[in-house]
Amino acid sequence: MSTSHVLLGLLAAGPRHGYELKRAHDERLPRARPLAFGQVYATLARLHRDGLVAPAGQERDGGPDRTAYALTDDGRAALDHWLGTVEPPMPYVTSTLFAKVVVALLVADAGQARDCLIAQRRAHTQRLRELTALKTAPGARLDEVIAADFAIAHLDADLRWLHTTLDRVADWHREVRS
Amino acid sequence: MTFLQARGVVRAYGHTPALRGVTLDVAEGEILAVTGPSGCGKSTLLHCLAGILRPDAGQVTWRGERIDTWSEAARSRLRRTEFGVLFQFGQLVAELTAAENVALPLLLAGTGRRAARTAALAWLDRLGVADVADARPGEMSGGQQQRCAMSRALVTEPRVIFADEPTGALDTLAGEQVLTQLVRLAREQRTTVVLVTHEPRIAAYADREVSLRDGMVDHTGLGLDPALPGGSR
Amino acid sequence: MRPGTLLRLVLAGTRTDIARVVLTAVSAALATLAGLAALTVLSVVEPSGDEGLNSDQYTSALLREPGLRPGVAFALLLLCVPVLGLAGQCARLGAPGRDRRLAALRLAGATPGQVTRVAVAETGVASLIGTVVGLAVFLAGRGLLHRPDADGRLPLPTDVHPAPVAVAAVVLGLPLAAALVSALLLRRVATTPFGVVRRVRTRAPWPWPGVLILAALAMFAAIRPLLLWYERRGAVAPDWLVPTLLVVGGLTAMIGVVSGTGWISYHTGRLLHRHGRGPAALLAARRLAADPWAGSRTFAALLAALIFGAGAAGMRADFQAQAEVTRRTGSGLADPGFYLGAMNLVDLAVVVAMAIAGGGLLVAVVEGITSRRRAYAAQVATGVPRATIGRSLLWAALAPAVPAIGLALTVGYLLVRGVMPAPSNGGFARTVCDAGTELCGDPATAARYTRIERVPKTTVPPDVPWDQLAWLAAGGLAAVLCTVVAGLLFLRAATSVEELRST
């Protein structure tokens, strides 16, 4: 995921400094991996170097240097370009889960691969249930629900794949044995 | 005392076996999902538990009493008072208005027409479909129909709701709203729910999941797994 | 489409479709029998010589007298009305299922013409089988019933053949007409494959059938004034006038009463909804209001038979009154016993018609239950007792049946009263000879004993035949009740939970 574009997007609302950006990021994308401070400052430095953001004044009330950054016209153009570009739909299968199942079938016997799949299915189901509970809890906020929906849709797809793979492994096992 | 229990339930349609000895405990207040591929016998199990079908062998007990030996009339009464049933579609009487459909179980129990209508309107309002109270099912959307059916299942304040693919005919969002309401109301009233579905996404609304395969409980996969901590309340 | 494919598609149905085919054939056979019998009666040859001579080879006066034979033939043709009603109801049996199947054919790429041909072939072939069987039964019956008595007289006109052209017209025309009607009814399926989802109309029926009934009564009542008008002008009414008024008026009355049942159903439904108690009454009331034409479809043949029956009762009352006038005035009806005997035959025809109508009723009731079996199964699954559903079916049948039967009987009776005014006689003078035959017979002595007597004008208004009408009403209600109860036997099978599985 492109952290720099997300930061550009957050700056579109007005100038912010690094700490504010991190907080806004974690709040707006609640289910995403939280952003580290170091990553925020490194990204801002790179954006500054490329002329996409510019410092917009400094605060220094006793604490450390707090530089606020604002979007430049180039930055705005880069953001618009990013938003206007269609994401390639899944050009490569890049999933640890998928890789693990394939490797399990390569190196282990069918029984072990099955156990791996069943354990994974159990974990997925549990996570799905947690997210559903979170989503259906009274007072769930819209962004929380949307984030949960996103995760649920992907987990659901994974689960369907796990179900099918389990059936395929069973069929394959039967064929090999007979 | 057990709440609702199936013991070695066997049931066949003609020569096709649908259930081949299912044993299952439903605890009071839980939301239980029964899952499995199509044709695994999950609807038949629901029908046996709800007393709609009589098993060919085995027992179904409700609060310690065997209901599979009861007469049709007694089981009808049980379904009307202690149980609520929710299908994919089709349980609403096409000629009756939404309010009359919801009031029907109360009328059958001998409640006066006015009181039954008041209660029906209250439930329709609670499920957010009070505006279609005087519409016929044919004039409502699928989601409205299903909420109306849910009002009808809940109006008698049953102890158990049996739901057979209740969102099968609905789009994702409408199905989600119906399920969310069902789960929320069930938790509020401590109503037990037995939810039959083939979709993992729907089963995730439950506290616990039992999967069937070829008419038997599938112990190999997710089978009876009360240990699964996800849905504890 | 090859004939083989056509036949395969025609025969692709379920057991319901087979039942429909068989019932269609049976009603076609019955109609053929009635039609051929009427033709035979009409083809009785009048003996050469004077006009109006009796055909003395028959035992029954109904066949002997040339003036009575058209009446007999007309009564036989009237029997076709309930038979055709039965055929119409049989055509409804499993019709939604067949329409779905035909729509599936359309979706599979069949042209509207091909689909229509499949349906037309089914109805046409079934009716053709029926008419051919009817013809065979007729010919066999002719042979079997040709039993001259000791004097060589025949109980039935088995010595004459109906004209071959007329027989062919019946045997081939009936299937053709049935096929055309079914093609007409299939227009909706033929035009769009999605058109088969029947939308039950909810608009309240208009009371226009009342206008039809009034028009029919007016037609019947106009017959006598028209004849009198011709008489006053010294002209003779054209031959077609009276039969046309009778046939058109009778059919108009039947259509009026049958379609009026829709209006009655709707309004009894509303009344029942307002005043009924309990869930069964509520279910029945809403069902009546939602599909008021169900009543028309169900009771059509029965109501037609009842109109016919009430008319016959009215005629009997009229003959009785005429007999009374004859007794009082000493002139009038020559042989009242003969007419009353003829009425017995007509009453027999009414009973046969009601039995046929009962069959149609059963078909309609069973069809109504089986076509809604999924809904009933869902009701039972949610805990609605079968008894409640059964009671609602009874309510839904009886609530409109009672007023509809009353209407049919009233209309039937009033039609006859419109044609036949209260019989009256007298108001003339006649000579009476008070002595024995010998003295009166001799013109010389007769004058002495002869006097002129004034016969007072005597009018005997016929009594309303309450008892006979009550019997008809009771019979009609009993038929409704019996068929609904018989239909309830299907309810158990229709509400089995397996019905929930088929979507």
C-alpha cells in the first residue's frame, strides 16, 4: 500500500505535522497496521525532497521541533493522478496463507496438509466471528463497519478457498490411494 | 435439564437418507449455526428440531420432554408458542397485510383482534417496517418481507427461533440488516437461535457452529467446537 | 418442429397434466353424447301426410309428438352447458404448472407459435379422443338400447341416424373449438416467457353483472309482449325470434350470475373481514377479497345447473297452476299429467347437471388447494393448525356460495316467471248438456237439456315452489360442502414439509 499517497490525501484537508498525521492515519484506517513515527517522518522527508509537500510553519512551544507540512500543487497533481489510476486487480497471488498451503502439500503428506488447512480454517472462522461481533455491536461507527466489512469479505473469500481446497485435497488423496 | 436436544436422529425421504444419526445439544440463549454443503441434511435437522418433521429414529427432547412422539396438534401448538420459524421466503400469507401476518400467531392463540394488531404494530415498528404495516407481501421488498416474517416469528416471544437460510433471497446489505437485528433482539431477550446456512459469513453471526456432512455431524472439521472462544458473551 | 417432438413435449407433463388430459377427454365425451342425442331426436322423421302427425313408433310421448321433440333436444343441449363448465374447470387443473413449463420452453428458444402449438395439441388431441370415445359409446349404446317392445314400439329413437355431416361437425368441431379457446387463453404465455407470474387482481369487481342479469330478465319478459305485438298486427313472429331470445337471454343470465359471484365474493370477503372472528375467518376474508374470481371459477357449472333447475321448478309450478285452472274452468291443458311427467324428466336432467357440476367443483377445489400447497406447507410449519386452514377453506367456499346460490335460484325462477304469466282461463260462455250421452247425442233431444253457461275468468297465480327451490339450494350447498370436505383430504398431503423443499 502506498503510505505516501495516503499521507498526501490526509494533507489535502489542510497542513498538519507528523504526529497529527500518524493519528489521523490510524483513526481513518482503523483495521490497517498502525503507522510508526519513523515511517511518517521518513515519508514526509521523501515527499519534501520530491516537492510534493512544503513546510508550512513551525511550532516550538518548549517541546521538540514540530514542522507542519502542506500539500503543494505538484502534490495535489500526484494525489489526483493516484486516485485516477485503476488498481490492477490482483496481478500476482501474494499470500503467505496460499504459499504455506502449497508448501505443505509439497513437503508433507496429505494428512498434515489437511491438519494445516483445518487449523487455518478454525482461525479464520474465529476471526470472522470477532469481526462480525464488532460490526454488529450497538453503536458501531460507520468507518469501523466499513473496515470490518472489508476484512470480512476477504476472510470469507479465504474461507471459501480453504473449504474448496480441503475437498480437493480429500479427493486427490482418495485418487492417489485407490 | 437440557434445553433442546437431538439424539441419534435419523430421517430419510423415500430411500434417500437425509440424516444418519445426528446428536446435538442446543444450549439456552445461544446462537447456533448449522452449516454444511447443500444436501447435507441441515434443513432436515432444523425441521426435526422444530417439530415440523418427525424423525424416523432417534429422539428430540425439549426441556427434558420427547417432542418427536407428540401429536401433530401438540407440536403445532409448540411451534406457535415456544418456537418461531423463519424461512428463506414464503412463510407470509400473500393475501394478508403485514400487520395481519404478524398478528396471526396471536389470533391463533386466542388474543383479541385489536390487541393482536397493537402488538403486531409494535413489533413492526421495532424492526423498522411500520410503514408497510398495511401492505401485502407482494407490495414489499424482500428485506421488508423478511423483517415482517421476523416480527411474526418474534411476536409470541418464543424461546427458540429456527431460521433456515433467512437471508438466502436477500442482497448482502439487506441480509446483513436482517441478521444483525435478529442477533441483537435474540441477545436482548435471551432467545435461542438455530441458524441454518451454507455461508461462512452468515454462520459468523452465531456463537457456535456445527457442520454437517452427508447427514452426520462433521467432527473432522469445525464440528462440535464449544471450545471456540470467539462468540462468548 | 417434427410431430414426434411435438408429441414428446405434449406428454412431458406431470400426473396433474395427465389428470387434466383425462378430464378434458371425459367432458368432451359427455358433451358429444349429449349433442349426438339431441341430433338424433331432431332427426326423427315425421310420418308423411298431414303436418303434426305423431311418430307412433315410440313409447314416450316426448318423442311421438313433433311439437315436443325440439324441447327435448333443447334440454339435451342445455345439459352441455354444465359439461362445458366442467371442461373449463378441468382446463384450469394444473394450469399454472403447465404455463411455467411452456414459459420454460419459450426461454429455451421456442417461438410463440411452437409453444401455442404444444398447448393446442394437448387440448385438441385430448378433446378429439373424448369426442371419438363419445361417438363410440353413442353407437354402442344405440345398438344396446334398440329394444322394441311387444308392439314393436321403441323407448328411444334408435331407428334413426343423425345426419353424418352433423355428427362430423360435433366430433371434429368440439376439439377444434377447444383448441382455439386454449390458444386464446395462452396468449400471455406466448407473448412473453415472464408473463406467467399471475398477478392476482386486487381491484374491486364492478357490479356490472347486475346489468347482465337485468338484461336477461328483460329479454325473457319481452317474449310475450313481442308475440302479442305481432299478433295485433296480424303478422307472424319470425321463427328465430323466440329461440334466440331464450338462448341469448339464458346465456346472458348465466354469465351475469357467474361473474356476479366475483362481486359477491369480494363483498362477502369484506363483510367477513369486518365482522368475522378468529384467524380462520380472517384468512378466508382476505383470500376472498384478494381473488374474488376464484368463486366464479369454482361455482360456474354449479350455478348454471341451479339456474336451469330453478327455471324447471318455475315451469312445474306453472303447469300445476294451469292444471288447477283447467280443473276450475273445465278447459285448457288437455293432459296436465303428461306435462308434469315431462317435468320429471327435466328434473332428472337437473340432477345429472348438478352431479356433473359437483365433479367440476371438486376439480376446482382440489386445484385451489394444490396450487397453493407451498404456502399452506409454510403455514403449517410455522404452527398454523391444519384445522384452521381447513376452516378457512370452508369459510371461503360457503360464504360466497350461499348468496350466489340464492341469486342463481332467484334469477332462474324469475326468468321463467317472465315468460309465463299467471295462467288464466275463462271469461267465455259455453254450452253444457246436462243429460246423459244418449239424450245429448241426439240432436233432437239435445236442445232441451242444453243451456249456456258462463265460465268466470279464473286466474291461478302459480305458487312459488318453495320446497323445490329449497331442495335445490340444499343440494347445491351440500355439493359445495362435500367437495370442500373431500378437498380437505388433499390438505394433509399438500401441507407436508416436503413441499417446502421444492423452490
